[in-house]
Amino acid sequence: MKLRKLVALSAGLLLLLIPMVALAGGGAEEEREEEGLEIVTWWTAGGEAEALSALIDLYREQYPDVQVMNSTVAGGGGSQARGVLASRMVGGNPPDTFQVHGGAGIIGTWVVDDFMEPVTHILEDNDWMDVFPQDVIDILSYEGEIYSIPVNIHRSNVMWYNMAIFEENDLNPPETLDEFFEVAEVLQDRGITPLALGGTDGWEPTHLLESVLLAELGADGYRGLWNGNTAWDGDDVKAALGTFVDMLDYINADQSAITNIDAAEYVAEGEAAMTVMGDWVHGFYLAIGLTPGEDYGWIPTPGTGGNFIMLTDTFGLPKDAPNPNNVEKWLTVVASREGQDTFNPIKGSISARTDADRDKYDVYLLSAMDDFERDSIVPSVAHGAAAEVGWMSRLNDAMTFIVEDKDIEAAAAEMQSLADQYAR
Amino acid sequence: MIRSKREIRKAVLLVAPSIVLVGVFVYGFILWSLRTSVSAWEGIRPDYTFVGLQNYINLFRSTRFQIDLWNTAYFTLFFIVLCISLGFLLAFLINRNVRGEDIFRTIYLFPMALSFIVTGVVWRWMLNPTFGVNVILANLGLPSDWGWYTDPTRIAGFHVALTALILAAAWQFAGYTMAIFLAGLRGIPSEVVESARIDGASEIYIVRKVIVPMLKPITLSAVIVLGHISLKIFDLVMAMTGRGPRFATDFPGVFMFETTFTGNRYGEGAAISIVMLIMVAVVVVPYLYYSFKRED
């Protein structure tokens, strides 16, 4: 009878679902003894993915018995990966290790809620505490323990400029904010967009603001923004917001429609003269065939010379990771001089260590390394090193308003109320 | 109608799996979202501390959400009006036994086969202020300084930037309404139209007084389908414009996604999704009620 078949079929389908659900939830229990190492990242683009696989190859050379599983979750600049990660961690099925922005990005999200094991001993046991700058250790630490190992360092406060435009107009790249406005005025008069700024992803104005805040407040004042020592509604921050608003007079008209890479491309093509963006722009320029020091130049964002806004990708050890010993080996490889020098030249970032093999890095990266050794290092907020993601996302919203409204008082008040809620 | 107990048992068995699945995965999760929306959950670890309506109060106080609601209202209005009028026009023209009807029908229906992501990417390039259709307009000597989705201008709460999204969405769904109206037009008995014609009614009069009234139920279903699409709009916006200048092209769906999954503010994110659910329910539930009542 037909009906009976249908009943049997639907009952069968339901029965099929049950083991599927069980499998999805309980995969961890079936893991065998310390054979594997699962690494979750969101590195899918060319250089990033290559850099990771080079690092994994290095690990395999040293530990050939470990089955490395490279779980890349594509999409959304990491937001997809973070979604997958959140459900796995909360569901009690953590991966062995995962990519996470160092600093508040990992501390606010994972450490405070007690999802992570401290990994300070990996640096201590290998006598590596001194090869990582103290500023970096401070940014990565929470209550005296380090919770993740940085695999790279990117710099946020870099101004990229089109060298041809500066030569033709007989201008020098601006080192101070005053010089910036002088140069911008000249360029504007000659019909060249002085500053390219993006906005599609919501964080680009915040990226520019963090440089301006640093320029106006200095390193200590800037650090104080994130622990409550510097008032957001004080005169210094208002001055910085005023400078930011003044800069908006010199940007491209389609700010909200372009990404940070589009903005960099405007500079490459000579449609704009300068852009403030992290040093992945260098990797982008190399990829489209430009020559550093000929086609494009770079200096610290005006007013931030001597300071280095850093962001970093790190790996940590989740509580209840299935293979903690393999993770410790992985973190040791990541932190090693060889590991750093394998990963970073490919990724287009610098080593988090101060003893990197300089022969492996190109001209821009060498200049960044020199600054990294000398400068005061402060965390980036636009990239999750200075503030936890809740604060960051609401700061981005406030920035979206100020770009159009140009209302400094309202922005300062809103930012102060965010700091009241989040600073610690 | 008399049914045997055996038959009833079978019927229950048959629908039980879907009732269980829908119960858990739709209604169960709605209740879960509801619970989250009145909780203090921020960060990764679930925190169901009851905070009453605090998340909703914060939400309705936030300028961004107010903009989102306005945007939703305007977008829904213009999107539906444009789809219905364009769809009706296309269906009406095609229904006049034009040559190559099949080809036109297919062409107009094709955009429906795309996902909103594809539509969004295509229209994002086309309406880019620096190298999109503005270039064509400039070559034709027409005004070409349109900002499209980068235009922050507001007129009575309506963001001009929304026009770009409305155009793209209507482009995709006008074909769908055309198909619905075409089916409706074909369903109108030719006797009715012909007798009106014999009575001396003009073509325009026939459209106004005969065809349009007879298409009312179909128009209603089209409005419902389009309405719930536009109230939940997300993928098109993400692919095409993002939040836009001063949130000119921001919608509750985008706000929900960013709040929950990039900001880890689960309580507030759930509150946004509940508000969206209520908005859709306001549109859909009366319609379902109405159509069930008619079936009885």
C-alpha cells in the first residue's frame, strides 16, 4: 500500500537525521589519541594561504607523525570563520587552534570568558620573552599571562602615496598634520584628490581615525583611551575628531562605495595622491606589479612618526582542545625564528620577533622592521587589537555618522559612553 | 465526512515528522531568539540574565535603527509599487499576442534565476559613480554626476541612495510579477472581456473596470511575496552597497548581522531579528488568515 510506504519513508528519513545531529555535536569524543592538529583560519587569498601552508610544511618536517588538518573557513573577512568558531567553542567541540586577532580581539572574546589556556610558558621555556618587544607582550597579555602567540605583525599607521604625483607637483610627503593640510590644499587646487578613503566594510574611517588619535594624543594618551585613563570627551580627542573632520574635505566623493583596496588602487592609478591604510596595501601593490620606492612611497601617517600601530594574527590553545600537545608544538613552531621568517615574507608582514633574518624581507618590510624595533608600539582598534569586538563595531557605527554629520560633540559623547561601558 | 480511526492514525503519523521538525527548527528557535532578545548576552558565552525590554529600548533609541526602519518602509513601498506596475505593464503587453512572446517572457523572467548576490555585484558596478552608467550618460551629453548609492542626500527621510537598490531589486522581481500577472490575465474568461467590448467599453475602461478588479487576489499575493522579501532584504544590500553613507542603505537585516556576528552582541541582535519577525508577521499573517478563511 502506498500510504504505508510513505510512512515508512518519512520515519526512515527522521531516523537518518538523528545520527547526523549526533555526529555534528559529538565529533570530538571520537578523536583518537593525539594524532591530529586542526587549525582553523580565514586565510584564503593567495599570499595568505601560501604563507600558512609554508608554515604547516615546516611543522610537518619537524613532526611528520602529526596529521595536520587545515580548516579554512572562507568569507566575510573572518566573520564566517568567527561564526563557525563560536558555535564550536560554545558547543564544546573546539578546534585545536585557531587564527585570532591578538590583543583585545582574543582577550575580550575568548580569554575573559575562560575559553583559553595561557601559553606564556611556551615563550618562557624557550627563552623567547626578550625577543618579542615588551609592548607586544603587554598587548597580548591578560592578568599577567599571554594567551596567544603572534605569527605576524602588520602596521596600521602607514600613509601610501603616489610618487609621480608628489614629484610632478614638487611636494614632499607630509610628516606632520600641518604639512598634510598644506599638501592637501595644493593638490586639491590642482584637481587631484588628496586623500583616498574607503567605507564599504564600515571600519575604514576608524582606521584613519586611529592614526589621527595617535597623532594628537601621543602613544600614552592613545593607550589610555582603551583602559579608561584618557577621556574620549576631553579636548584632545575632540581636537583629533576635528582634524579627522577637516581631512574629510580632501577625500574622494565615493568614499562609502569603495573598499580599502579600491582606495589604494586610486593612489596607484594617480586618481588620488595618498591613502592611510595597513601594510597589506604593500602586498597588493606588489601583486599588481608596482615597484616600491618608484611607483609608490610610504611614511608613517602624518604626526605618528616614532609610533607603530600594530595588529597581529595569533594562535592560541583552547581549553579542551583534542590534541593539546600537538598545539604546543605548533605554537612553538609559530613563535620560532624560523617559523616567523617562513610565514611573514610570503604573507607580506613582519616577524613579531626582533631577531628576524633580514635577508628574507623586502625593502618596505625592512623599513617596517626598523620602526618596529625603535618605535613605541600601540594596538590598532580598527583591527581588534585595542578593543573588543562589541566596542569596535559600535565605534565603527559612530564613525559612519561623523563622516556625514561632522558633529564632533555628538561623536565625542557617544564614544565616551562606549568607553564607559567597555574600557577596562 | 467520516474517517476511520486507522486513517486518522496514518494521517497523524504522516504529518508528525514535519510538525516535529517545523516545531523545533522554526518555532523552537523563534522562542529561543525571543529569550535571547530579553537577555544580557554579549560576548561568546551565552548569558540569559533577564534584562526585560532593555535591548528593545536601546534599539529604538539608536539612530541607526531608526534610519533602518525608515529605509525599510521606503524601500518596501517603492519596490512593490515598481514591481507591480512594471510587472503588470509587461504582462499586459505580452498578453496581446505579440510576436516572439516566448522570447520576451523568458528574457523578463531571467533575472529571477539569479541570486541577489549576483544582482548586487552587477548593479554595484553599473551604478558606480566613477565608471558606471554615468560614463554612458556623459558620452550622451546627459547629466552624469549622479552619486547613486553614494549620495547622502535625504528628502523627507528618504535616502536618495536607496533608488539604486530599488532599481536593482525591481529589475530582478518585475519579471516575477509579470509571470504572475500573465497567469492572472490568462485566467480571465475571454467572454467577460468580449462582452464588455460588445457593450462598447473602451480598452482603457476594460482594463480599469474589468481586468484590474479581476486581478485583485493575484495582486495581493504578489504584494505579500514582494513585501516579505523587501522586509527581510539582506543579501542584495551586502553585495551591492553595504551600510552606505550615514547608513543611507542600511537595513535591519544588515544591522542584525553586524551586531550579532561581528559585534558579538547577541541580545541586541536577537531583538532586531524579533522586530523583523514582527514586521513580516504583520504583512503575512492577515493574508494567511484571509486565505484560510476562504478555503473553509
